[in-house]
Amino acid sequence: MAKSLSALLVCSLSVGYAFSPVRVSRTKPVLKMQAEAGPGEIFVPDMARRNTMNALLVGAIGVSTLGLAVPYLAFFVPKGSGGGGAGVVAKDALGDDVTVSGWKASHQPGDRQLVQGLKGDATYLILDDQKNMADFALNAVCTHLGCVVPWNKAENKFMCPCHGSQYNKEGKVVRGPAPLSLALAHRDESSDGKVLLRPWTETDFRTGDAPWWKA
């Protein structure tokens, strides 16, 4: 009987322990940023490394953009636009430098012929009846709509074929629709005899007005 009671007591304790509640410890997983990725893992750089990488990327893009922008912008800067000092050497139709002596030798008295002048514009060099070269040159672009105005020797005038504007032998407008006279440029000679052209910034001697082309 005693043995039976002992066995029953052991069995009851065993069943009670088996069905007693078990306390489970719940802990939040802790994620750690790894500096180096192991096999099969994705490497995520920390904030300092990402800032460094961004700075290097921006710097590389900036240098590349600047390298492309400089020659692009330089294309739009006229080579002769600064000619306030020594001036710009006039070029003939072949792109060669124009010399005073060579021009006089190859042209007739009273001629008005074109060269490439300031900002690459077509520009007239002027010889008088004694083949002296005038100390000013004329921009050949009509002030109406931008046609190149030819010299009409028989009429002793510049006559635009586009809309009929006319200018006297010094480029002063004498008939519309052009509203303004042809722009002036200073004509000088370099120490080696080349024709130099400089911007005209003084009063227009033909009209007594300030030069409109400075605006």
C-alpha cells in the first residue's frame, strides 16, 4: 500500500511539472552595422563612409563638367572683343594678316574693300584718291536687318541690296529703312606694318552723337 501511494505521488508531481506554465524571455534582436561584410552578406557603409563617397562623386562630376564647360563657353567669346590696347589684326579672304603696304599695292585709289575685323565682322578698309589709308574702318553690316552692304563706286555710296538702305562714303546713313550709320572702328598700323583694328568708343564724328554700337 505504501509503495502504491509513493508511486502515485511521483506520478502526480511529474504530470504537474509537465503542464506547469513556462516563462519565455522575449528579447528584441539587436542589429549591428558591420563595417565589413562576411560571405553571403550585404555590405552597408556607415554614414562617414557614405559622406566621403558622395563628396568624391560630386567632385568627380564637377571636374568633368568644368572641363567640358570651359571650351564650350570660350567658343562664344569673340577673339577680338577685347581689343582695347594693341588691337586686332585684320585678315583677308584667305585668313592671312593684312599689311598696309600690301593692301595699298593690291588696291586702287578710292577703293573700299572688305577684311575680317572686330568680332569677325566684315569690315571696310578705305583708301582715298591718293591711296592713303583712312584712320577709321567701317563695319559692313547694315543697321536695318544685318545684310552686308556693298560699296557702289559709280554712286559713291554704300547701297544695301536687301531693302534699299544707303550710306555715304563715310558710312553715314542717308536713306532708310536703316535707322543708324555703319559702326566705326579705329584703324592703326603695327610696328611690323600690319593693319590693326580697335573698337571706336568716342563720339561719332559723322553725327556728333555717342556711338550707338557701344550699347
